[in-house]
Amino acid sequence: MSIRDLARHLDISIGTVSRALNGKADVNPETRERVLEAAKRLGYVPNQSGRSLRQGTTNTIGFMIESTIETADAGGSFFMPVFEGVQSVFRRHHLDLVALLCGTDEDPASYLNRVVGRRFVDGLIISATMRHDPRIDFLLERKIPFVALGRSATRGDYSWIDLDFEGVAATAVTRLAGFGHRRIAIGTPASDLNLGYVFLDGYKRALAANGIGFDPSLILPANGNEEGGYQVACRLLAQEPMPTAIILVNENMAVGLYRRLYEAGLQPGRDIAVIGFRESTQSRFLSPTLTCFRISLRDLGIKLAEAMLSALPAFEGQYPRETVELIWPMQLVSGESDRPGSPSGLA
Amino acid sequence: MSIRDLARHLDISIGTVSRALNGKADVNPETRERVLEAAKRLGYVPNQSGRSLRQGTTNTIGFMIESTIETADAGGSFFMPVFEGVQSVFRRHHLDLVALLCGTDEDPASYLNRVVGRRFVDGLIISATMRHDPRIDFLLERKIPFVALGRSATRGDYSWIDLDFEGVAATAVTRLAGFGHRRIAIGTPASDLNLGYVFLDGYKRALAANGIGFDPSLILPANGNEEGGYQVACRLLAQEPMPTAIILVNENMAVGLYRRLYEAGLQPGRDIAVIGFRESTQSRFLSPTLTCFRISLRDLGIKLAEAMLSALPAFEGQYPRETVELIWPMQLVSGESDRPGSPSGLA
DNA sequence: GTGAAAGCGCTAACAA
DNA sequence: TTGTTAGCGCTTTCAC
């Protein structure tokens, strides 16, 4: 069922059918009615390849996520709500969102090259930005509209939105210092992810602001998943003297950390102060409740979508060209894990 | 940079360039070499719309996931490893996988209609099958190659792969009955998801096989997330007498259930027997350890991909046409949560 | 307000 | 072995 079939069926030219379907002004209202009715009845949907070839746009935005060891199990729970937010904006503009899954065994840069070269999407959202990220250079050079979820040391005129890692670090360190802690460890990503550097910087500055010296041995790199959190706890327990507090920069670590602490007979809040990263469905059900940071991932997705639209030439009218550089605030959710109190449930 | 530009640059015809790039036999090795070299050097990648329009295929497979309340946070951790497996197979055949995200506010059927009508993908993998699933009828009618992740009461000649819910039910019930339990509750999905029906059937049969009467009040429907698990626990606690065992059919429920039990001063394994569903990174770190079922999601993805290839006419040579109807086994992982023993950590 | 026709980038059939 | 050309489905200009 092509536009030609539809035109033949209605006994009018395919040009008129096209104009009717695309809401052009110069078409008889009666004719338009007939066309729309027939299209609906016959289930006609325009072939995207045909449209794309002609118009040079696909009306599709790609959201590239890599399924690395970091994101394989865990990342999904982060991205899904973000997608949902992105999509709620795109739908209003008849844009479709597809998740582009770069597999573990494929080079992100060459994957990107293929996707872009094929003209598969009109724009891209990239995530898991690296400190030095060749994807950014590539996209800038090819003049592909894109937005980065995450900052990078790679400079240029592009929009990015990132979580407020330094704010989290500052708030957490200051809070713990206020409770009297001096040996505050951090669990950071083991990879070259830019967020690790940003978080570390914030941590160092916050230490200084609170008059606490920096001790490199308190930095505990690990994978950003439950297993990594477990390992962080192991390394904590091995230190002499043991740090009295730990801040995590990944939401999945807390579960593993808790587990290891329990195995050692230690309780968060009583024996060691724990501040987790993002509040998640998991963390909400930990005992004792986890002190962590709240963020609306859906709203983040909405902002990402708007930044994307501002980068798309086709939407210049509705979303004026603008470079967004936004640090997304996170809000402290006070729990029982970082100070003595009345932990629930567990004896 | 189109094929025309490339041809002009090399001063040969675009037909020859096309053949060289597509590995056709009838092209001078020397010419091919020149073409490939130039294409690489100039960063030429064929425009997918042009190819698709001409060939009628897109070399892209869509994996449709709905971001419902069930999957919003939780589903990601299930799907990511599956994607990874699917992709590992597709890559060998130069197929790309895209995740098609049907938003909460969009009707899955009309979303599907749009995707299919536009000829966006050559084939589809659908998930979260409903007991009566209009998507299946639609795809069968339009003769779109597809594979369903999940069974459905909707019949027809199509491939599906599903988890072994009845096997899980049988194993869990039999195991609990062996430990002496008679009042065994189940936490099932609140929606019309087909897996709920399959699981319930298996549960009933297993009860009968173990000489236990069926009591409808032991069926506790809830959302398949942590919150749902919490609610299941609340309803358990409210029953008089309280069931002595609970089987969950969703991996995310266990965390919330544990939480509520702790709040009530009850411990899995000691005060109530708990069998979770899928072993996950979360569940692995619960205390006491959760008795649950292991599955390789990556292998599941590989099988899905192979079933998809068997449904694609273009791959008839390598993957003969075949209808796969496969129930994927899950393997019991014995933990401390379903019987008295030596629970770790918690007093 | 409508029809005719060009052409987006590509592949495949055919001609040379 | 290579060049030429038709045409995939669509939108858009240009006549009418």
C-alpha cells in the first residue's frame, strides 16, 4: 500500500494525496476529508524511507546507550524513566525516539559513525560521556545535532546536561563533617567516565572547605553496580583505621555495600556513615534507610528533549537555537544510614 | 557525500562503486580496492533511506518495550542483558537492533501500526505479551516477521520464547510443600500480562500434585516492582492465619517484601518462607540470601535473535524457516530465605 | 485546487 | 568488467 495505490483508489493525483495528508493549505477541504478517510480505512502509513530520501530527515532521534559492565544490568533502571520523559516531549512534535544499543564488543565511535553516516536519525543523545570523548569531536565535525547526557573535557559548542556531582559531593562531605567525620571515603567509577573526575574534584574542594586533609587512600574505585559496592565495603573493612564514612557515586553500589557490612556485623548509621548516590526503587527499601539524593529522571528526560529540539534546524521556529549547559540539581533525602538514630526494623 | 560524489571522485560509474562496496563478484579486484580505500578515506557510508527504498529492507530489527509502571524503573535491568545477547547475533549478520520505546501515554497497537507502516524495521521482537494480544493478530495479518518474548492466548503461526513460569511454580510449590508448608501464597502481576495466568495455572497444578487445596485468598496481585512487593507483604501480614510461605513472580518484588517483613520484625527463612523469582544483581545481595531462579538473559537474547532470523525471508538460506515455541528453563538457586538455617549477617 | 514531473541515494537489470 | 538507466515512495515545484 503506497501513496500511488491510495491515489489510484481515490482517482486523484498522488501529489494531491500527499498534500492532503501533510496538511498543506492549498487543498480542497472536501478532498482532504476523502483522502484522510481512505488512508485511515485502508491503513495507509507513509513509507519512512521514501519521505526521508526526499526530505533529508527521518523524524527519528537516537539515544545511544552502551551496554558496558557498568550499565548492563543496572543502567536500565536509570534510562527507562529518562526515555519516558524524552518521549513525552518528542511525541508532541511527531518525533520518534529509538534507543541505539552499542554492544560491548563494538567500538562506540565506529558504531556512531555507522548510525550517522546512514542518516538513520536526525539527532542524537549520547550518554556515559568520557573525560575525553571522541564521539563529541566526531559529531561536531559532522555537524550532527546532538545533546550529551554528561559533561566532558572535550570542548566545543554543544549542549550538555549533567547531574550535579560536585553538589552531591559538597553536600555529603559537609553533612558528614558536621556529624564529626574526618575520614570520609568515596566509591567512584573505575572507568574513565567523566563523572568520576567531576565527583572527585567536588569531593576535594568540599574537604578543603571543611578543613579536612585529602587522603588518596580513601578513594575506592569500583564498578558501578552491586558487586562494586561489595568490593568497596571489603576495601573499607581492610583499612586501618577504618574510615568512618563513605559516599557512593552510583546508586547500585549501596545494595552490595550494605550486604558486606552486614556480613561483617556492621550497621550503616551506627558503625559507619553511608551516603548513597541516587535514590532508587531499590534504595528506598534498604534497612536502615539510605541517605541519598533525589532526582526526577523524567524531568531530566524532558529537559534533554528540549535541548535536542533547540539543536535541530527543523525546529528553529519553536525552539530557538540555544546551547544548553545545565547542571541538574539533586535533592538530599535524609535517611538513617549516615548518623546514629533509630534505624528501623533491624535489631 | 553520496555515492555519486564518490563515483565522481574516482572517475568511475556509480554502478561500479555500488557493486564494489557491496562485495559483488563481477568487479575488478583493483577497482574494488580503490573504491573501498576512497570510501574509507572520505568517510562514505551509504544512506540507509536510499538503500531501503530500493531494496525494501532496512537491515534493522526493532525490539519493542513498553515503559509501563511495571517496566519503568525495573524493566531496564531485565532487558539490557537480553539486548546484549540479541545484538551479539545480529552483528554477525549486519543487522542493527533498535529499542522501540512505546511511551506510557501511547497505545501499543497504534504505535506498532506506525512503526510497521513506515517500514522502519524488517522485523520485530515484542515483549510483555498480554493474554489476548492484538499486536500478534496485527503482525500476523500484515505478515511482518516477528518473535514474541512471552506466550499469549492469541494463536497463530509465530515464534515465541517464554520463561518457564509453570516450572518455577511447580519447583517452588513442591519444594515448600516438602518443607511442610500448606498455606503458600503467590505474588502475581496485577495486569493482564499473560505470564500471570501461566504462573497461576502452574501454581494450581502444583498444589494439586502435592495434595494441597487451592485457596483464592492466597493470590496476591500487585505491581511488579519493589512497591508491589511491599504491598504483598502488607497483605500477607494482614491475613489470619498468616500464610507460611510466599512465592513471587517478579524479581523486583523481593526487595520491598523483605523491607516490610523487617519492619514487622519477621525474617525470611525463619518466620516465613520466601521464594523469589529471577536471580538479579539486587537479589544476590539480600540478607538472608534469597532462594530464587537463575536464567542467562544473554542466552535468552541469543535464542530470540536466532528465532528472529528464522522468521526473516532474507535469511532463509542460513536460518531455515522455523516456528520456535520455546519455554526457557530456569534453575533453582537455593538460598536461606525459604527454610530455617543459618541466615547470614542479620541477628 | 489539482496534475505532471523531477529527483532525493541507492541497487539491479541490462547493454556494451 | 564497466557504464547506463529505471525505479523504489515520497514531496515539492511548476504549470494549468
